[in-house]
Amino acid sequence: MTSPTGAPGRLLVVATPIGNLEDLSPRALASLRDASLVLCEDTRRTGNLFSRYGLSTPRVSCHEHNEFRRIPEVLDRLAAGETLALVSDAGTPGVSDPGRLLVAAAAEAGFRVEPIAGPSAVAALLSVSGFPAIPFSFLGFPPSRQGERARWYARFAGRDETRILFESPFRVVASLEEMARAWGDPKVCLGRELTKLHEELLRGPASAVAAILAKRPGIKGEIAVAAAPSTASALSEEEAPRSLPREEGEDEGPGQGEPALDDGSITGE
């Protein structure tokens, strides 16, 4: 798709590390280096990443309070043929982070919007949770107020799918206790500081994980929680089919002499 004027303006939606700066992909690095301008949720946070990789591309803020006001300027620059990059503080813009309005406006105007894929706290936690990945729901942050949070948990109760949410370290104990009441105390996998030096995974019923955290003098870091499906009807590993039946002529996987991929994962707690 080309822009209305035929100019090759592009908006690159760039995923950045969720903690470990070594996780920036070569393609993301090239995108940030070659863009005319980088729109940042917080220019200071993105500045740390720029310092690590010696980047000097101009940066401006684009966050929840000014994103709408940035749209005319962004569209003008895209119409002039510029390539702009959009980043959030960590992870992928627009996924529980600012960026959706800007992306929608650029796409609606006919400009090319390209995803530069990369680290994701949702995918990282799901990969080590041991819970079914199909289907799953990403719920974002629960409300901060107790009454609203209780209604929020009630809204998503009884789902026969893995549910993933983010939570503040200051509210995570109360939030897990509310989850236990509303969702029948499901098994959870809580990831704290994923990909960072002090990465931690806690597993068990939501109430038990809440009790562990409640005993600590303080809780720090970014937190994501995966909760197992609410009903017992979810397939166990023994019941789940190993693969879907293939149609005749479909690819059977790695060919003769081609090794299968060995996917590594974090296993330590």
C-alpha cells in the first residue's frame, strides 16, 4: 500500500526489550537507527536503550496524554516520505501501551504501517506457564480500585482458557486474592522481572502465591500473571492431540537431512 501522495512514508511499530537490553533484534536496531524520528512513550527510558547501542536518532514523546495531538504532525511527515519509528517503554507499542491511535490514523490515511516484532512479556510468560496456549486471553491491567477490580475479575470468571494479565507490585497481593475468590483459586504462574537479572517465577494456586508475596517486606519489578483455565474440561497433556491431521500433500515437517528446531525455554524458578 502506498501513501495518498505516492510518497513512501512508513510508520514502523518497533518492539523493544522488556528488560534485558540484549533482546533488541538486529532489525529493530536498524529501524531505530535509520528512522527520521522515533516517537517514544518516554524519551528518557528510550534514551537508555539509545545509549546502550550508540543511537542518535531524534526522539519526541508520544504517550497517552499527547498521542492524539501528535497525529497531524506524524501524518504530515509520512506524507513527505519520511520513515518514523514508534516505541513504548518496553515491549510492543499498542499492547497495553500507547500507540493504537497513531497506528490507526496512519493506516486509515493509507500509509504503510510495519510491525518490527520482538520481545513480549505475554508470549514469554505463556511459554513457561505450562498452561494451554490455545486459546488464551490477554486482559491487560485490572482496575486499581478495589470495587472496580472485583467487578473486573467477575467479568472474566469461568473462562475455559488461559488468562494473562499485568499487575502493579503494589497491588499484586490484593489482586491475586481477588482472583482466588472470583476465579475459584486457579493455578497461576507469576513472572516478576522477566528477562532481567532477578527474574522470578512463582507457581501454585493464586491464594498461595499471594501468601508468599504477602510475607515479603516489599515487592518490586514488573509483574505478569498467567492463570489456568477455570474449568476441568481443558485438555490435559495426555488428552491433547499431538498434532492436527494433515491433508494429503501437506508438508510433513523437516525434510530428510533437515534437523528439527530445538526450542529453548526458561525452566528455573
